[in-house]
Amino acid sequence: MPTPVLATKLFFPAPRPQITSRPRLLKRLNDELGASRKLSLVCAPAGFGKTTLLSEWIIQRRRQHPGVCIAWLSLDAHDNDPSRFLAYLVAALQGVDAEIGAEITGMRHSGQVLAAEPVLTSLINDIARSGKEFILVLDDYHVIEERPVHEALAFLLDHLPPQLHLAIATRSDPPLSLARLRSRGELTELRAADLRFTPDEAADFLNQVMNLGLSADDIAALATRTEGWIAGLQLAGLSLREHDDASASIRAFTGSHRFVIDYLVEEVLQRQPAEVRNFLVTTALLDHLTGGLCEALTGVGGGQAMLDALERDNLFVIPLDDRRQWYRYHHLFAEVLRARARQELPGRIPELHRLASEWYEQNDLTEDAVHHALAAEDFERAANLIEAVLPQMRRTRQDGMMLAWLTALPDEVVRTRPMLSVFYAWRMLVSGDLDAVEPWLWAAEQGLEAAAAEGEGPGVSAPTSVRGQELRMLPSTIAMYRASVAQARGDVATTAHHAREAFELARPEDHFARGAAAAFLGLASWAQGDVDTAVDTFSDAVVSLHEAGNLTDELSSTILLADMQVARGQLQEARKLYERALGHAAAQGGPAPRATAELHVGYSELCREFGDLESAARHLQRSNVLGQHVAPLTEHSYRWFVAMAGVREAEGNMTGAIESLDQAQLLYLRGFFPEIRPIPALKARMAIRQGRLSEGWAWARSTGLLAVGELSYLREFEHLTLARLLISQYRVLPEEKTIQEAADLLARLLKAAEAAGRKGSTYEILVLQALALEAQGERALALVPLERALAEAGPEGYVRLFLDEGAPLAPLLAEAAGKGTAPAHTALLRSLETVKSRTAIRGTTAPQLEVLSKRELEVLRLLGSSLSGPEIARQLFVSVNTLRTHTKRIFTKLEVNNRREAVRHGKEQGLI
């Protein structure tokens, strides 16, 4: 069942019997709402009356327009969890129109994770269809700090229907596109300067609302001291009630707001009856107040009556619902009360947090119960509470909150809890800290032995508790994580060993464990280059995950299965996998946004290979909207930028492509999956295509590839990159040894790829063999491997495989494709013409330079020295005029205009 929604967060504060009305501000809100503004932003420090103003405005608006639907949501720190934020947003709107969000409510009750884009899209559509006017108020938005929630709100603003107006009260500017909204006339802003009491408002507040009877001079002095700050005026008014000489007291108020607050609150607290003061200090640590909770902390009855009295006396309690059951303290007042509690009750603070935790647990509010248990440093209690909700939070992917809780627990507590130890090991794994995983897994095993001795865990025949069932599955999970660590380190044999162990430890009914174990066996086969076995084994894993009802992992596994089909050269099978998975996700209402976003990234790469750059870019945009970068960082996060780099390169935007690969490298995490396409190799390929061969050689030296040695599938992509480097080097410096090394390497790679059935690699190797022969002037021979590649790869839809090689392959490609009659050849020719017309070949490939003669190479090297022109001529035993002729030819061939550019270009090409 989903976490219950706290109704008190959805009530807007009821008006006090007497307030100082703000007609000038209400008029601005109403006038600009009528001008079709999207957003009303009320932004000012605490105590400036933001909530009171919006509450008054809402009441007035409802009175003047009875048909308007008013939704109010008071936010707190827990709403930084995106799923929770969305749940409360839906509840707020449903509170005023039950027909809004009915589909989403069904998703919540079925246990599905609420994803921003589908939820907000559904809400927007419901509101647009309703025909009603809605105002949605988000109060205390400054407590939101997490980017996913900010981006969800930005999505809502970008697609806001005309019927919906958003109002936000906050202490600081939210990270939204305020400048854009401002420039479009879609933003109403009220700042601290607007909210400060004017002299007339201050006089009304102090004399009419607080009934102080101050003189005009006293009011002006107090307004000056507090700079129109409403909370300061209220605190001052409470203090002045106890003084006969108001003018003298006002003159004593000096300094900044902070010091004024400290002085005034001290004055107020000291003058309260003992029972009131004790109540305030004892309950200060609570974010929300209700009678029963306050009684649990104070040990005294009458908690609700006390809250009612505090409200009547303006002692900084704010009602949170219209039934006056839940309250909160004014934020600044609460801060001062907590400081006083730390001074007066230092030994009782942990006990008070523990009492609050117990009350929240008894009332099924687990998040608050954990929060107070951690604050009490009652870590055993907190650990018990966390274990109780761990299965549900794992299913709903509330990983962020779980990790925050575990981080707050001392290591020694986590180590004694096998469930928590395994989850912490997972945290280390996804963060890329592989060395830290094993100690936590070992701690989990020790905990399992202790649990078995106590009657729970894998050694028990029929565990009945949820904890017992979780413990029973842990041995298989531990083995899987060990397989993952081995996989990340490239240790294929150990990966397979632990994967088989995990499979054997899982029971027949443990579909998730069996599916995950089979997946790792498939990954081990893939890392060895045996893609046929990998596909078969991994397909079984996907079936098990489906039977387990784990849609998120099923969809994520589809991405890897599609990658394996690409390695087999089966692009059409990969296409079917993506389309089937995306259709399944859509049919389920988008319950797994992160996995769905990752599917769009994989499909984008496939569309790029098909030559459909428009669809490739569209799928990346779709992924971005779904929250690829909103979700917690995963191993797949970097891949979005790799795919974007491919699109940008194909479009000729090399600067953007390099920036994308740089970002991908920052996000890359070692972990569950084989590193088939290392990002440094991708960057090296890009440098080679642009003619920056010195960068390519630097990469090759850093990887140890120059001594090729034994081939392996995990290094195949790098070896193919090295072959490209050798061919490109031969073009600018034609040495027989270089091209022979390339030919020998490609022959060995082709033999290995064909033996293992890796047709995707086979096609690429054939293209490179054609390029190597073309570089040697063997045009007829070059057509042989190219025509074979076209005949076999063309029907699968390969396009960029050929086009990415740019100008050197283009004439051969046109000739070879022109000989074919297959539709795939015709499509490829059309793509080639399109690329030519867009100058993408020129944009993605370095200019093909004429080969320098031996004499010109000698001149170029001397140009890179400190010798002058006449000195170079003397060293070469030629005239200065002859030297000038050589230099001019070098400039022409290198397409440069001066000596410095020639030297720089020569170094990039590896000529110097």
C-alpha cells in the first residue's frame, strides 16, 4: 500500500479574526492573474507574511469567483522525494475536483512508482478537459532542494494549461526559468520590498490588531527598527504589552534582525506562564503539532486545548487545517525555541525525539518515525523501522531516501544488520567504489549466521516474517553483487562463478533472484564475446524478471539484450525489442520512468545507425523529459551523452560532440555491465576522424595497445580504433610498415569475430579493410570487402557504419552500392546523397590532405626548428628560392597560410 497522504498539508491557513489587510498587494495579484500570468511568486525571508497574504488572496478570490478551484499544498523537507511530491500534488488537486488524477490514484494504489512526466501530463490533460479555473498554491517551496522536484515543476510550468495558475510562497528564488517567464510577461513577483509593512499598515497592525495604542512617532521608530518586517513587529508588540514606557523599550531595540529577534523572543518567553513556556520548549523539536503528539512529549493532557490557546494569543502557531487539529510553529520562532530547548533540556532532547518516533510509528507515519529515531540517535530503533519498510521502498525505488537513512546510521549498526549491509554494498557498487563492496557483503554474511541462530534467515525452512523472507533471499543477492564486482573488473571467469552460485542459491519461486543470476551469466558470456550464448541466457533472465513482476528491471534488461543483438549484427531484432518494450511501458502507464528513459537512449543509437538523425534526436529529447538525469545516478546515465555525441558528430557539430563525450566520461561508473565501447576510445576515434592523429597516438600509448598481443572481445573496440589510427597515419605518412600492421590486425580481428558470430564487428572490420586497401591505391581490391559488407549489413539497415568513414570511403561506397540492386543499397545511396548535400562528410572528417614528398617532409621538420629560412636552405644545400617553392607546396597540401600553422598541423598529423 502507498504511504498515506497527510490531509493537513492540503489545507490553507484559515484567516485570523483580525489581520491587517493588504489591498495594494491583493490588487496586484488579481490584476496580473487577469492578465494571464502563469506564475505568482511571493518570495521573501521568513516572517514577511507570505502565507498570510496568499491565504487572504485565496479567500477573496473564492468569494468573488465561487467556481474557481483552489488547491493548497504546504511543503516540508520530506517532499524532496519526487514520488512523494507528485503524490501530494495529485492529492491537492483532487481535493478540489475528484475527477482530476483518477488514473494516477490507481497507479499509486497498485504500488507503481510515480514518474514526473506521465503524472504531470495526465494532470494537465485532466485540467484542460475539465473547463474549470484552478489555482494551485505551493507554500514553503524553499524546503525543496532536490533537482528532480524542481524539474518536475518546470515541466508543469512549461505545459501549464490556461485554466491553471500557479502561486509559490518561498524564502528563496526557485531554480526555474524566471527570466524567461519575466520577459514573456508570464510572471507576477512580490518581493520583500513589496511585503514590508508601509507606515499605515504598521500602524494598523500595532494599534488595531495588537491594540497597543502607540503614538505615530513610536510606530515610525519601531517600523524603522524592524524595516517593516512583520514578524519583528509582532514580536515587538508582544513584548511591549508588558512595558509601561513603550517609547523607551522601542529605543532599546537596535542591531540586525537576528539580534532584534533574539531580544524580543527572550522577552516574550520570559513573560509566559510556566506551563505555557514548558509546553513551547518541550514541543519545539516538532515540525508539526497535534494534540496527541504534544501530549506524548509533555506527558500532560490537554495538548489540543493548549494549541488552541497559543493560536488565540498569537504565540506563533499556524493552523494547518480548517479543523484546527494540526499546527506548526512560525519557523523563526521554532528556531529560537529549539535553541532554548538545547540550553534548558540538554539531557531530554534524545528522549523527546524517541517519544515522537514512537507516536509516529503508532500512527503509521514511518518516515517521521525514522526521522525522529535518527535525531534521537536511537539507531537500533531506526534500523528496525528501516528494515520494516525496506521491501516496499525497494519495490517503489525510493533509493534516495533509503541511502540518506543508511548514511545517517553508524557503520557498526549497519554491519550487524545483513539486510542493511547488503543495501549499503549496493550503494558502494553504484557509486563505483568497488573495493568497498566486499567488506559490506562479508558483514552481511556474518549477520546471516547470527540470524540463522535466532531462527530467521536462509537456514530456516519456513520463515513467516517479512524480515525472514528477505533474509532467505540474501545469499543469492550477495553472490550476485560479487558477480557484479568481478564483471566491473573484467574478471569474466569469476563473474560466471558467482552468477552460477547465485542461481543455485535461489529457490524456484524466487523469480527475481533467478532472473538476476541468469542475467549475470549472460553478461559473462557477452564479455567473452560469445554473443549467441549471451542472447539465449539473457533472454531467459528477462522472462524471469517478467514473472517476478519487476517491470523496471525487465525494461532495463531489454536494453542490454538489444545491445547483444547489435553485436550479432541483428539490428532489426534490436529494433523489435525496443519497440516491444516501449509499447509495454506505455501500456503500463509509464511506471518505470528511469528504465523507459534509458530505452529511448538505446533506441536513439539504433535510429542513428539507420541514418534517421531526426528520430535519434527525438528519442534523446523524450528520454530527457522522462527524467534520465533526474533519477539517481546509474550506470546508464553516461550513455545519454554518448548517444548525443553520435548525433552531433553525424550532424557535423564536432565541438558539441566532444563536449558530450567529456560529460559522458564524468558520469561513467564501473559496475554491472561489460565496458564494450570505452569512452576514451570513442574520443580517440573522433580525434582521428578530425585528423588530430597526435591525440590518437597519445591514447594508443596510454592503453598499451601498441603491443597488440592476444585479442579479446573486451578490447575489440579499442583494437578497431587502433586500426583506424594506423590507416589514417598511412595516408599522411605512407610507410609500408604502418599499413601492414593495420592489415594484419584486421585479419586477426576478422577471424575472431567470424568464429564467434559477431557480425556487427565483422561488418566494421570489412569496411576498415576496404579503407586500408583504398589508402594503398588498390581500388579494385578495396571493393571486395566493401561489397561483402554492403550485401550482408545492408538488409539489416546499416547506414552510419558506412557514412561515418567520410570522404575516403565515399567514392568506393557510391560505386559498390551502385552495383547492388537490393533496396538496402538504394536507401544507402539516398542517405549518401543527403549527407553530401548537408556537408556532413566534410564536417565529420578531416580534410584529406595530399601526401608530402620526402623532401617536403624534411622541410616541414626543419620549419619546426628554430632555424631561419636562409639557415634551413643552407642545411638542405638548396637556394632560398627553392626552399620557398617547397614551403609553398607544403602550405597548399596542408591547407595552411603560414609556418606556425604548418608546424602545428604537421604535429597533429604525426608528421613531426
